[in-house]
Amino acid sequence: MNTSSMLTLDLVRDAAGQISGIAHRTPVMTSRILDELCQARVFLKCENFQRIGAFKFRGAYNVISRLGVEELRRGVAAYSSGNHAQAVALAASMVGTSATILMPEDAPEMKIAATRGYGAEVEFYDRYTGDRVALGNALAEKRGLTIVPPYEHYGIMAGQGTAALELLEETGELDEILVPIGGGGLMAGSATAGKGLYPDIRMIGVEPEAGDDTKRSLEAGERVQIAVPRTIADGQGAEIPGEMTFGVNRRLVDAVALVTDAEIREAMIFAFDRLKIVLEPSGATALAAVMFRKGVEPGKRVGVILSGGNVGLQRFRDLTAPKATP
């Protein structure tokens, strides 16, 4: 694996080779109704159809599949609100090693069950009082496990960037790509691929209004920490951008759009009713930005990464049900 201290297009291409035939090459969808709604030509990269239901498998497998014999013998550890947890659990099982995952106590039950279903041991912490990085690192050190971070690793970022690489290989040049931002790994990889292939492409991050740490950080020119976000987009609940991811994104991201929880719900409903696909809240934020014309210019060719679809039936119903009238 390329051990460069920089994230490069070559590193993303190397990751694409590593995961080829293992990760799904997810479909790119279009919608005439969506195009008319936002007055642009929109291409949707459907990572909800990826293994474990989200883009996270790309980075996890890229890193775990390259570990040495001794590291695989000891096992791996990760901390995650859900999708990275599942990705690490599945990737670990596929290469024949064990996984221990630290998850918040209020993680969606579906994601907890799926992580265990892939064979991982799950430990819990309180996301509002505990430091998951410190707790995860302590757990790994105590048990002699190799930490697979959710985004602070160039191999993870490169793996996530293969989603945008595939999108551009299928669509050709785009004017802009909208990418959900949590810790920043998907955007860092996507922006590296996008700008590497087409330097003039605009990379637009999308965050929930309550979790605007990256937007604030880019405006300040340094990482800004916020209170733990309270938003339905649980996969975008970072309090502060990653140090490594921010180093990439401050160079390559052109703007960040913010969407409300209500707009995210509308995007989930649109995806279900019109596109016949299921998106989790975090997976729908970039679609919400397009639908409500945030960061999208009329007449442009626009890529959108739908980052995941891991939402249980009851939670989906609760989030999308019409509000009762008095």
C-alpha cells in the first residue's frame, strides 16, 4: 500500500484496485422529476446498495485487507455510531480476523444488531459524556488490537474516495459533486478523486444544521469544536472535523451547504416515493441539498453521493410519517 503522507488520486486508484471484486460497484441513478425540481442534470451514486448498506465498507476493507499476519491474529477494533462498525465487522470476518466495536448506547438498534450479526463484539459508551477516541484507543491498547479509525487514516479516505471515482468514470466530467460530511473521510477521498480528475469541479459538502462543525471550521481556517449535534442524521454527529480529513478538505472543498432535519425527512420521502430506494437520514442529506437548491446552480451537471440506507422499518416510519394535526 502507498505509504505517502498525502492523500492522492493514485492512492484512491490503488484502493479501487484493492477492493475490486469485493466491494460492490454501486449503481448511478437519474430522475427526470429530480432534474426538473432542481433545474439541473443530477446523477445519484447509490451507496445504500453497497455492502453493509453504506460507503463505509470501501475504506474498512481497503485497510483491513492489507494488515499483516500478526495484526490479523490479534484482531481489530473500531469506534462508530453504526455504519463504520458494520463495515469493520464484515471486513474483519471476510479476512478471517475478529473485531471489537465501541458504539454509542443510543445507536440505532438495527445497526447494533447488524454489527453483531457480522460477528463483532460490541461495547457501549455514552456519546454525550464519553470521548470515543480515547475510549476506543484504550480498549485497543488493553486487548492488543489494531484500531481501524472511521476517517483519520489515508487508507480509509482513499477507500471512501472510490465512490466518487466510480461516479466520474460512469458520468464523465461533472460541474460539482455534493457529499455528506461527518468526520470528513468520504469528502476527503471524494474531493481528492474529483479534483484529481477534473481540477475545476466544485466539491460541495453537506451537513445537518445542528452539526455544522466542518462549515464553521472552514470559515475559521482551523478546526472548530461544537456541542454533540442533536440531529436525526446520526451518522453525521461529529463534534469536530478530523485533523487529517480537515487538512485535505480545507484545500479541496469549495463550500458547505446546511440542511434541516425537516429537509432531510423530505429527501427520505422523495427517495422512497419517487426513486423507490430507502435512505437513512445521513444518506439523504446531499439529496436534500439538491432538492432545496442549496449549493446547486441551474443547468449544471451534478453528482450526489447517497451515502447509506441503514434505517430500520420502525425508525423509517417514525421519521417519515405525517405529523398529526390537532
